[in-house]
Amino acid sequence: MKLLLIFISILLIQAFVGNSILSNAASSSVTMDEESDVVAIDKKHYPKRINCGYLCARRCRASSRKKVCHRACKTCCNRCRCVPPGTYGNKSACPCYASLRTHGNKPKCP
């Protein structure tokens, strides 16, 4: 009889602890990705990484001062995460790139 009573008490303790763990997990900030079965805790969105070196080399290939152009372009690319197409103009494709200015209020990005 004592053995049965001890067994039942152990089962009750396990059930209580299991339910408290499940309720804590349900109230935490765990999200389930709908497309896959991967659980992400406080999943953060990071901006898309682009190859600024390649894009700026393409943008500055017709420049007469390639090093200056490339340095300015890489700074703008790292801040805005985009580089307009072509070697000149087309800044409407990347508004952030077009809006950056120097201390003299001149356009920073080539």
C-alpha cells in the first residue's frame, strides 16, 4: 500500500512540473516559422547582405578618380545596402544613396 502511495505521489509531482514547464514555454517569446519546422527565439530581421566591392567597382569603372569614387561608393553602399545601376545617374533607384550629403551639402555618393 505504501509503495502504491509513493508511486502515485511521484506521478503527480512529475505531472505538475511538466505542466509548469509547458506553460512557461507557451508564454515565452518563441515563434514558429510557418514555412519550416524550425523554432526561432526572438528572431530578428537582418538586412540583406550585398557585395559592395563588386557593385562599387562596376559603378566607378568609368570614373577618372577610381579610388576616391570607390571609397565614397563603399561608404554609401554600407549605409544604404544598395547601389544604383550604371556608372552615372539612376539615383532614383536607391533614394537613400541619393540623399546622403557631405558636410558641404554636396552629394556624397558617386
